[in-house]
Amino acid sequence: MEELLDSIEPMKPLVRGDVVEGVVMRSDPEGILVNVGHKAEGIIPPGEMRSLSREGAEMPAVGDDIVAYVIRGESAEGAAILSLDKAIGEQGWMTLQKAKESGENLTGRIVGFNRGGCIVDVVSIQGFVPMSQLMSVSRNELRRIREASESRAPAEDGQDTEAPEATEPAESPEERYIGNEIEVKVLELNRSRNRAILSERQAVQGQRDARKAKLIGELIIGERRHGTVSGISSFGAFVDLGGADGLVHISELSWTPVRSPEDVVKVGQEVDVQVLSIDAVNNRIALSIKRLQPEPWETIHERLQVGDIVDATVTKLADFGAFARVEGSVEGLIHISELAPRMIQHPREVVREGDEVRLKVLRIEPERRRLGLSLVQAEQEGYY
């Protein structure tokens, strides 16, 4: 019997701040009576269960399991006083702490804005997403929201202002976003200061990295994929292949020399691309748009014949002649002997880079990517 008594866990008194589980023994608008074990009982008064009406939940029924926060422990004066509302908050903080430790994302709902970012309700806790960590609301929109809020502020020093004419109220900038759900990651928690800092940017980036890793495992070098241009930089264009971006380098946008990627594609444009390479270690995908089109030299005989007179642009000068672009990436050489009917020392005596000229096609060698051109013979045939 002594061993049996020793094995029984002693009854732990209820202390303010405890979060306890119990069973509903009575439930009505006057309060909820909860059995929290060891024959201990607690009362949840009406003022501590406002969350039920606020969230549209039904009153717990007799026999239901329930979680409550201890406001006051049992005493000679009566049963413990419990709170449903505070329990929801405590559970929310515990959920946030677990999410911070595991790195998992949580879903929150935008409930308001301030000068530095937005307020998000996540697991019944109001957290803050700084402007730098927002993705779904741009800096310009945040500035408009702040300006609109300041314009609605009451006049200082009790100054009277002329009442505006009654008009249909316009939608405020923040109303477009309040109520929207966003994915967030927990950056910082301070329960004592009631502070939760969240990041939408890190949550979105984490999702994109996961999708990209999955996509990289599915891609095949050389295959054709359909995507949407998601961004443009000076060195190329990013194409979303379905949740993950690949880069089309500026040299892979077109067979024609490209000065700026914006000359070829626009953000939001749908394009077909070819997969050039996959770097699983660095999560990078290299794509090409131009390689889905015939290389100009492969079909040059469809457009040019020996003897044709063509318009061209001088692109570079060398001691032995001048190079001229005939079309796209197709360039040919005007040998120094084909620049003028007289002997010259350097091509600059006849042409300059950027000059527009008319030339006669002398040779076409697509397999060697060579084209022979003549300025003299075009002039002799009366094309100047």
C-alpha cells in the first residue's frame, strides 16, 4: 500500500499562468464549469469567453474537452477562475514559438497598417510585418496608405475645418488589402513585450526555393518549356516556369545582337524556352529563347544568293578589311581589295563603323560562318 501511495502523482495546485486541459461539466451563458482533474474545478466567467461570440463558435457542450488559462488558482474562497480568451492567446504564442523553431510558414490575415508596415493576425496573435519584409504590398502602396491615414487625422489645436460636401465614400488604399491572407515566417518573438515580428518575404522565398528544387529535379536539358517573363535585368530576363525562375541570358534572347532585354521581352509576356543547363547545387536554371528558332546561318541560302545586292552596316574595321552586318547575327567580310578600285592602306580611308552601305554577295559559306562581300562591285554595277 505504501508503494502504491508513493506511485500516485501528488495533486499539483493550479497557479496563475498555467494552461490546463479539462472537461466541461456545465455550460450556459452564466459561465462554464470545468473539471481540470484531481477533483479540481474551475469556472470560466462570461467575461473570459468573449472569443466564442467574436469567432462565431458554438458554446462548448457538457463532456467536451477544453483548454483554459488559469487567472486565479483554487482557494478557500472558491474554485479556480479560468479564461478561454487568454488560453487562445497562449496557444497562439506556443504555436508561434514552435513555428519559429521549426522554420515552418504560418497563414495570417492582414488587419491593419502603420507607418512601418502592416499588422497581421496569425493564430489569434497580432504580429508585425515590417515594410522590408512585405511582398504583397509595394512600397508605393504603403506610402499611399500612410498619406491617406495622415490626411484623415483630425485637425490640431481644435481648429475648425470646413465640412466637405456629402459624397460617396471612396475606397481607402488599405481596404484593398485588409482581410487578405498571406504566408509568413516568424522572425522574432518576445512574449513579455507582446512582440511578434513576421516576414512574408522569407516565407515566399522559402516556398519558391522548395518549388525550384522540385522543378530542377524534373527538368531535362534540351527540353522545351512554356513560361512567363517575371523580371528583367541588364544581363537578361527571368522566366517563371511554374513557381521557379530560370535565367535567359541576354546572349540567349535572340540571334540578333540585343542592346537591352526590354527590346525583346516584357514582364508578363508568355514565352517558350529551351533548358540549357541545370545547377542543382546552386538552384540555378539557364534557359534560351533564341535556340528554339533556326540559327540564321542554317537557312541563309533561303534568303541570300551569290550575286545579290544587300544593304548592310559596317560593324568593325581591321587592317585587312571591314566587317558588315547583313542581317541579325550574319556578318560578312569586305576584303580591303573589295573596298575601293584603287590601292588603299586601311579601310578607314573608305568607310567608318556604323556606315550604311550597299554590297554585292561574292561567297556564302554557312558551314564556316563566312560571307564574302564587295563594295567595289556593287558600285560598278550602278547601285550607288
